[in-house]
Amino acid sequence: MDPGPMDLSETKGRLAYGIAKILKEKGFLAYFAGGCVRDHLMGRKPDDFDIATTAKPEEVEKLFRKTIPVGKQFGVMIVVDEEIPFEVATFRCEGGYRDGRHPSSVSFTQPEEDAKRRDFTVNGMFYDPFAGKVIDFVGGMADLPRKLIKAIGDPAARFEEDKLRLLRAVRFASTLGFEIEKKTWEALRGKASEIRAVSPERIREELVKIFTRTGAARGLTLLSESGLMKEILPEVEAMRGVKQPENFHPEGDVYEHTRLLLENLRPPVSTILAFSALFHDIGKPKTSAIRKGRLTFYEHSEEGAKIASEIMRRLRFSNEEIDGVAECVANHMKFMDVQKMRAGKLKQFISRPYFKEEMELHRVDCVASHGMLDNLTFLEGKLKEYANEELKPKPLISGTDLIELGMKPGPAMKPILEELYELQLEGEFPNRDAALRWIVSKFKQN
């Protein structure tokens, strides 16, 4: 496997080469490390460049104008060039791990020892940008064509050092389309419960990478089969075995339906869309019931929005992401009514902030079940029809106007304002005066 020299023509590659060159000119070894080497060998353009060096953190600080000591005690510095951050880490070996993440001690060493403390063989290789060759102490070049995620050395020891590697193994297998090597898989399954030692933020970051990238459906399967799912997303695992009406869901239970949704998403996938797809039916296990001999899931979307919000708060998602997913989950059943909506209501429906994500969620929801896309086609036509309209104009009439006309402040104002706005969107009022005349006539009728 020799794809030739690494492509360093784009900005990140050029800057990474420049950093390595400065280190080399000062007498230090400087190699590219990890994912960029793997991607290069796979014929992909590397996106992120990490640099491993014999220079110690203090020496890195002296050599570069802007550095950030993110993990200086562990030999890790960030060098910022043209506002782009690059991780520059000193070759190191590590003592015992005190908390499933941080080593109790670090000593600086040479490349071969450093490679042995990394996670998986395909991530443990170096690239010498000056000689244009790969340096492989761990067998990564052999495992790449075999499409294997294999722990370096003893799998149990690697997972014990950093429990997050349990999730990383799943992430690399799903996004790269690789298998997890047998002993690595056995160790992963044996230690799945230990993922609870990892912070919610770190778990969230890995889940986002799994579900927003290619291979999300396989990621779901590996999370479930490994035992990780029941530890970090038990609400998703609970969808297994929850039956659905065969006329609408010939594909099977709620879990299988969700897996098919993820399989049919089209990259690029936003965090809000990915987790809306994952959680859209998460309320079904709690709302499943037999009524008059029929299987029902009344209000499962509302229940699902609550559960999704709880999970995302637990995993420290941003408020914007939580609100976006909750809205998509809560609204996903409303698509069945779009062809019956009055124009004003429909315009409000399609002008909501996450409608783009909701449309795609509706598409994959249909594709993963009954396959009927008539509502989607209808909405696509309406979007074209309304393309040159302002779908969310300022209301012509406010609550203050109603009060000035003699209406008592209170909840009774809301339905009148909503009806007024719908009529405004439907073009019933050419101006504010026409809207005021409508209100006056309505009051007289009452």
C-alpha cells in the first residue's frame, strides 16, 4: 500500500508542513500522526493534521508565536498558524491511568514507544513529510486493506487506559466501513458498562460523529450489539421489540424502523437532523397500547419530544440543539395533515426555523416505512409556489390594537390574533385598515 507522497497543497497541509519544517530545522524529529496518515493511505485527502515530535512542550512554546497549552503536562500543545489550530504532541509513554482517561505519569520517549500507547493500529502510524514515507510500528498498514479496527497490543489494556476508546472503536468501524477485530470486539463488549466513567460531553462528541457521518445505521447496530447502547442511550435500546402496525410499518419494530431512517439520511447531516431521526419515535415504547383491538401510539410525538430533551440535556447538548430536536420530534406527525391545511396555516408550518430538517426527517420516515411520499411532493410544490413570498411577515394587528378597540386583555385574545394572522397570510387584508375593519365587524357580530 503506497499511494505516494501525501497531498499537502491545501492550506492545512501546507501549514502543517511548515510547522514540522521549523521543528526539523531546530534538530527535532517531526512526523504527522494518526488520522491524517490513515486517510492518506486510504486515498482520502487528510482534513486534520496532528504532529508528533521529540521537542518538549517548553521548546514548542519557544519556537512558535502563538501556542495554547491544552495538555502541556501530558506533552500536548496547540500551535495556531493563520488562525488554524494544530496539535503538536511530544512522543511519550504513559504510566497507569488513574481515572480511565488521564495517565498518572508521562515520560517523553521515541516514536516506537509512542506508537504503542495509541488506540488502534490504523491510527497508530506516522508519516515523515520530508522523506515522504509512512512509519509503521504497529501493523496499521496490514490492517487497513483488511478493513480492521484492531487495538494496539492488549485490547483490554487499551480500553482500560481510556474508556472513550470503547465508543471510538464503534465510530471508526461505522464511519470507515470496517470490522472490529475479534479480540478487540470481545474486550469492548466485556467493558461496555465502564463507558459510564466517561464524561457526558465526551460521549456526546463521539455520538455526534457516529450519527452525522456515513455509516450511522451501522453505528446504531454496533452500539446495540456491543452493549454500549443500553449504558448510554437505554431509551433507544427500549425501542427493540416494540411492534408497529404492519400496514404502515412492514419493515418491523420501532428499532428497525429507526435504523432504516439513519440508513437513508443523505450527507451532510446536521446534528439536529441526525438526533431527530434517532429520537423521532422514542416515545412509542411508553405510549404503545391496544385500543379497540388496534395497536396505537397516541401522542407519541409529544412524549418523544420530552424524552429527547431529557436525553440531550443529560449529554450536555446546546440549548439550540435540544430545542431543534424537540421541535422536529414533536412535529413529525403533523406532515400527514399538510394537504388539508388552509394556506395561512400551511405558510406558518413551512416557515418554522427547522422546517428544512423536518422535511428531510419526513422523507426518511416515509422511505423507512410505507414509502408514500405524496405529502413531501405536495410540500415541494408549495415551496416553489411560495418562493417569492414573505412567509413570515410582521402581523398587521397586535394585542395592543385589540385592547384599544375595547377588548379585555386575556387568553381570549390569542385565537383572534391567530385567525387574523392566518387571514393576513392568505391575502384577505390588503392593508392594516382592512384588518381593523374585519375586527370591528367581528365584534359587532358577537
